[in-house]
Amino acid sequence: MNQPFYRAFEDRYRGARETIKERLRAYLPFLQPLAAATTRPDARPHALDLGCGRGEWLELLAEQGFQARGIDLDEGMLAACRERGLDVENIDALAALRAQPDGSLALVSAFHLVEHIPFDLVRELVAESLRALRPGGLLIMETPNPENLVVGASDFYTDPSHERPIPPNLLAFATEHAGFARNKIVRLQEDPALRQGGRVVLGAVLSGASPDYSVVAQKPALPALLGAFDAAFGTEYGIDMRQLAQRFDDEQESRHADVHRIFARFDQRISDDRASALADTTALKHQLDELAARIARAEQRADQHAQHVVELLNSTSWRITAPLRRVVDVTRRLRAAQREGRIGSAAKFRVKRVLRRTGGAVLRRPALKRVVRGVLRFVPPLEARLYAMMLDNSGTPRLVLDADPGELSPRAAKVYRQFQQDQIKMQARMPDADRH
């Protein structure tokens, strides 16, 4: 791989210089007490940066008062450092580290270097760093974080010079096994929204863990010296995948609990409505039962009254009082007729009806008929009156003929006149015919 290619690659995927330099300020809590712990006020603590790249870290170290030196095998990267006047050299990292005297360095750093070399060389780098550091000195090794599944499974292999991802616990154990007093896993560059407690979706579980991490290890020293770094080593940094997965599960459980509470409220409401409907139905049933009972009682009373009526109609007292009831009924009718002015006509009608019935009975008996005719012969007006009455009661309707029938056809007028003459003759001959 030629140098210009790798520098162009870094410029594309590493990020702008100012962005990288700003990210590196996350190490200031470790750098500041280290710079203040120098034994000589006029001496600057020495730092060796392995794989210095474009020199962002060297610039930050210089700003914090360190005398920093960088080494790298890529001339394109070293050219970028020299353009800024940084102290750099093209040499192998382990060779440069082995050349350092014991206890001569305050800081050894390796940013995105260990993933480029076999792990046995990583362990050798850790051991040589421990030898070259002064008491209380720091070793910082930053590398891609495979806890971020997208980084570990995809982005890591974008760089063709990468060997394999190194899990954080493995790199931390390497420093512990080599003899460092303590170490801290510092996770970096996660989404600030996730760091501040934002919502965790499934995509955040897969790609939201800190994409980079470092192991900061400290060489044994007196407690007074180590105490200045307690705050930095006691702080938790970044987000790992387990935290995101737990937060995701908690949020899912919370949402499920919310859904269950909503359904529980709906179930309760449905239960309440069902209970209310059941109560209404029960009340309605009671009302219907009461109404049915009242109807049954009414029907029973009606049956009793009907039975009383039947018993009354069949009783002796009802038969005995029948004439009295008829008299009462006649009296009532007479009073009604009197109020309406019908009493005279009603009496006449009844008298005529009696006379007609009597006349009919006489006519049906020949012997009685001869006796009555013999008596009536001596009272001609009464005889004529009775004959006229019987004629009205003969059942033949009387025809009242107009003197002037109006306009008729010649034939109809002739029939009308003949019928008129026959009626006059019949009325004139009726008494004589009866006598014969």
C-alpha cells in the first residue's frame, strides 16, 4: 500500500483535523494531573506517540505542556506533521519504544495502532511501555470498539490494514497482566442524544454503542501520586452495547406496561359497562316480572268478576227482579222521550202497534172476524179508520204518486196514469171487498 493512498484514506474516513482534535480532548482529565505531576518545575514531561498519523494528538499534547514526539511508518502522514512543525520520525513503533530508557516517559500513546498488529506484538508493546514509563505514568491505547456491532462487523474492515477487532476487556486484561496498577476502559464518540438518555431503538442497539474505546493504564506509584488521578479513573465513559440492550428492553417493557395499562383500562371500562348493562337488564326484568304479576292479578280479578256475573245471571233474584228491571228500563226510555219531545208520537206508535197486532189476530180467526165486523158496522168512522190502519200495516209499501209526474215518454206516462187509477179504485173498494 503506497503512502499517498493511506493518507487520502485517512482524510476520507478519519475525519477533519479539528474534529479529531476535539474528540481527543476527552483525555484531558488524565493529561492535566499527569502534566502537573512532573518532578522538575522547569522540565516538560516527555510523551511518545506511536503511529502519530496527521499529528492532532501531538498538537494537543504540546498545548498541555508535554514534550511530545511522534513516530509513524507512513511518509504521507509524517509530511502532514512536519508541515506543522511537529517532532516526528519514520521508525517502527516497537523499535522506538525499546530504544527508550527505563522510566523516561510520562506518557505512551497509540491511537488506532494495536488493531494493525498481531496480538502478541500488542502484549510486547504493553510490556515495553510499562518499562519505559516513570512511576504513575500512563499508557493510552485507542482502537475501534467491537461492542458496536456495525463497527465490529463492517466498518472495522473498511481499513485493509486492520488485523482483527480487539474486545475492550481483552486489551484491559493485557495491561493488568503486564503489571500496570490500574486501568480504565474509556468509550468514545457515541451519539450525545444516547448519552443523555434519549430513546433507544433497535438500530441504536446495533450501532449506538461507542464506536471507539481506549484502555488507559497507569504504572504503579506512591498513593499520593496516584490519588491525583482517582477522579479520572473513577468516571464512567461512553455507552456499551449491554447498556443499550438493557435500556432497549426497559423501554420495551415500559411501553408494553403502558399498553397493558391501556388495555386494562379498556377491560375495566368494558367490565363496568357490562355490569351496568347487566344491572339495567336485571332492573328491567324485575319491572317486567312485576308487570306480568300485575297483569296476572288483573286477569284473575276479571275472571272472578265474570264468574260473579254468571252466578248473578243464574241466580233466582235476577229472574225475580226481571220485571222490575223492564219497568225501570221503560221508565228510563219514557223520560228520555219526554226530554226530547217524543212522548206523544211514541204513545201513538205503541197504540197503533197494539191495534195492528190485535187486528191481525182478529183477521186470522174467521169467527171472531165476523163478530168484530158486525160491531164495527154500527160505527162507520171507526171502521174506516181501522181499515186504513190495517192497510198501512199490510206489508205492502204505500206509493205516493205525484199529480204531475214530469216529463215521461208516452208509454211511461200511460202506465203511470193507469197505475194511479187502479190505486184509487183499490182504496175505494177495500171495505166492500172485505165484507164479501
